[in-house]
Amino acid sequence: MLSFSTFLQLLKESFRDLLPIILVIMFFQLAIIQSVPENWLSTAIGLAIVGVGLAVFLLGLEVGIFPVGEGLASDFARKGSTFWIILFAFMIGFGTTIAEPALVVIADKAAAISSGRIDANVLRGVVAFSVGFAIVLGVWRIIKGHPIHYYIISGYILVVAATAFAPKEIVGLAYDLGGVTTSTVTVPLVAALGIGLASTIKGRDPVLDGFGLIAFASLTPMIFVQFYGMFVYTFVDPSSVIVPLSEPEAEAVLNMDVTGILLSLVNVVKDVVPILGVILFFQYVVLKKPIENLKNVIIGFGLVIIGLDAFIVGLEMGLFSVGETMAYELTEFDSHIIIYTFGFLIGFSTTMAEPSLTAIAKKAKEISDGKINDFILRLFVALGVAIGIALGSYRIVSGGEIVYYIMAGYLFVIVLTFIAPKYIIPIAYDSGGVTTSTVTVPLVAALGLGLATNIEGRDPLIDGFGLIAFASLFPMLTVMLYGVITEKMGLKGELEKEQIHMNELRHALEDAHNMGLSTINIEGTDKRHSYNMPFSAVHVIVPKEKEEQALLAARNVGARGVTIMPAHGMGLTKMDNFYNRLHEGTTDSNLMFITQTKNVEAIIKAIITELDITGEGAGIAYSYPITNLKGLTLKLDDL
């Protein structure tokens, strides 16, 4: 909803999420590197612009992209044309990925350090095609209602199989490209497409079936790029020497004149226009239906463009220059712990500020009826990214093979897939794709390449890539653990809580209405039933040392519960002088069995026979009928 109060709330949340990044940068800059950046003022202004831009961007998503995406998916589902749905899915995947800024950066880096074997444009084409294919596959899964883990596990097996044959120079790059394909604008639209389809198709669940498209878009590029690498490293000769990575400049202040601002805005518009073009084509040409609330949709897309542009401008001013310089300077420290700590903290803080993750988390909370807490979900995702980047940094420093780490991670993902609750699995898979986007990729890529360039014996192409893959893998693990924890805690959604409350109210009304009946709870269920069935209370008063003997006798003939009360009795001979016996300790037990009247005779007979109450044994047994019985729990077999 477009309102100033909504914007203020989003603005508050944006600056709350940026605070960890600011604290991490300040701590390492002042306490570890012990220097004040020369461009600290532009850094502060840039971070303020990031906060405002993020709030505007999220407001635009809620007003424009989410409604139109879910509306398109709903219309396609009602139209019943699988062909047009699949074509739309492919065009959204391909068109938005080919212009993804993070993909352009990584492709250019790969071309520069691969001796000319890798062509940046061809690589981008391969990745974009793989994402289009992935969205088609994901949409097909939703239409058919197949469980997502069958597809994902099969995909992991293909990734590992391709890794066995791919040249080692391409493996880290392929894994990284699986994490950079889902852009800040693509993620919300793709999520809206999946949720819209799952909400419209009969028999589909928005939580179980709606999520997962982003996971497909993160998985298939790993496979396609490895096959591309097999081709180029077999048939393409190097055309140039490796271009050495240069030391990052101390300052990289964005040109803030009118030309620079307009150029930045044009670049953002270029990223959004393909998405808008695909939507307009399918809305007006294929569906032949006008967009509902067109004014709000136009405003929403405008806010997305303005917010994303401000976000990127702020990052360039306030984060990228400082982050790249710090990544370079930290590699010169002797202590590797500092590098791992920086990787952990920067991974956590940048993920918390990731706009794609914020959008997906809000949508997850909405369609899970509040069972998933959006802020806690983001915390678990950020923790996964932090662990992944720290472990990935350790791999570069120690010189380990990336494939062993990734294979072990996939193994844990597969195991948790069969343990975690079903509703969290698609969200966990998607979390790996939304964590590496506008904020995270440049800093993580700079850290990885900086480590591989400055540590002796490391190759930038083989060792420098891979951190993004770690940042995509570990959130799957932490989010599934989050699902396991919430399941163990028994957390309920708002609808579930309301249903439980309504059941309790209904039961209370039934009890009040059926006061003349016996109302029995059924063991192991939340059900209760009212019967016109006679019940009686059986009291057995026996010496305390005979208590266990009496209980066993009663249980063997059908007694299902007992209330044990301490008793202090006096016989005929003691009543003549009871004043001296009033304060004696408890010597007897009063056992009260509430049972169906038909069981009374058997219980009393068993006890008096076992304890010889009518002969030499001490004790007394009696029964009486009871009415208005409420709260007794019995097994279904007893009824």
C-alpha cells in the first residue's frame, strides 16, 4: 500500500539493517587498519543514500512489482495455457539475467584472467540461457505439483558429476555464477510468479510450491557453465597473457555531477526495461487484458527505479571504495584470523542489508501466516552467509580444493532436506540465491580475488572465485535448521493459533451445553466427545504399604487412572478416645478410580480378593455413581 507511514516504517527498517555494516567497517578501519579514510564524508553521505534508496525500492516492490507479477501468474493459470506460462518464464529469466550488473562484473573478471579463453559476452549468454531454462523447469514443477527436493537433489548430483570432468579453472567460477544470477529486481518478480501460480492452481500450497524458482536459477548456471568450461579449455587456445590484478585505488568517489547521476539512472532503467517490456507484452498482447491499478503499478516501477539507483549510487559512494581497499589491506596482515573475522562480519552485515532478501523474507512471513518471522529468517540467512564466507576465506588461505567443501555442503543439505519441515525447504533453497546480489557480490568478489592475488601459491582464476558459492550454500543449511528449531518449539501461524482458540471455545460451549453428559478427552488427540454414559467413582482405603498391590490389581481389570490421597483412619476401638490420635501421621492411602460403571464390580472384586479386605486384610472399598463428568481422558479402545 502506497502511504507515507509505510515509507517511514521501511526507512526505519533500512537504517536498522545498515547499522551492522557501518559498525563492521568502522571497527576494522579504526581498530585493525588504524586509519581514517580520506573520503569518510562521502562514505557517510553514501550510506545515508543507501538507506533511503532501499526504503524507496521496497515500497516500489510492494506497490508495483509484487501485485503485477502475482496477477500475471494468476491470469496465466486461469487461462490454462502451459505454453504461454513457460514462454513468459523463460523470457523473464533470460531477459533479466543477461543485463544483471553483478554478472557483468564477474564475467569481465573471468575473461581478464582466463588467458582469453572465456568470452565475457558468451559466458553471460550461457548463464542467462541457463536461468531461463531454470525458471521454466521451476514453473513446470509447480504446474505438475512435484516435490521440489527431487529436482534439487538431482541437480546437485549433476553439479558434482560435471565437476568431476570440468577443468579446475572453471569450477570456482561456475559455482560463483550460481549465486550472482538473481538480481535485485528479478528475485521479487520471480518469487511473485511462483507464489501467484501456486496460489491459483488447485491443490498447490503457496508455501510448499510457491518458493523454489530462485533455487533453480542458482543451480542450473553451475551445470551449464562447467560444460561451457569443458568446451573452451578443450578447443580454445589462450589469446593473451593473464592480466595481473591491480591494487585497488584508495579512493573511488563516484562522479556526482549531473552527467554522472543521469548515467547511473540510465543504467538502472536499462536493467528494469527488459522486465517491463516482457510484462507489457504478455499483459496486452497475450492476455489482452489491461493491468489493474495501472497508476499504482507505474508509480511502483518508478519507485523501484529511483530507489535502486539511489541504492547503487550510495553503495559506490559509501561502501565499495572502502570495502575494496580494506579487502586489499587485510591480506597484508600476518594474522589470518583477522581475515576470517572480517569475512564473517562483512558477510553477515551485507546480507542483512540485502534488498532481495528483505523482499523475500516479507513475502515468506505473509504467506506462511506469520509462522516464519521475517527478521529471524534474515538473521539465519545472514549467519549462513557469514559462516560460508569465513570458511571460503579459510579455503583460499589454506589452498584446499573447492569441490570437496561444496560436495560436503551439498551432502548436509540433502540430509537436512529429509529432516526439516516441508514448508521451510523451498524457502531454504531460495535463500541461497537471494543472498548474493547488489550489496554482497562486489565486496565478496573483491575479498576472494584479493586473497588469491596476494597469497603466494594461489591462482586468481582457480582460487579467487568460489566465495560467492560458499555464501549461497550455507544459508540453505542455516534456514533448514531454523525450520527444525521452530518445529521443535511448536511455533504456530496466526491462523493456526486462531483455529486452536476457536476449538477451545467450541469445546467450552459444547461442555456447557452438554452438562448432563459425560465429556471424555481422547488420548493422543485434540478431540473430545460427550456421551450419555454412566460413570462411577470407586474408593479403596488401604494401609499405605498395600497401595502398590491395590493399584496393580485395579489396573489388571481395566482401571485407567487413579487419584491418590493420603488418609488417616480410626477403627471402632479407637473412636472412644480419638483426641489422643488426631495428630498421628498418615498411615493409609485413599485410592479413587473414576471408571465406567460397568467396570466397578470387576475393580472392587479384584482389590478385595488381592488384599483379602473381607478376611484378614485391612481396608475398605466402596463406589457411587457420578454425574456431569468433565476432563477425564481415556484411550479410544476403552470407549
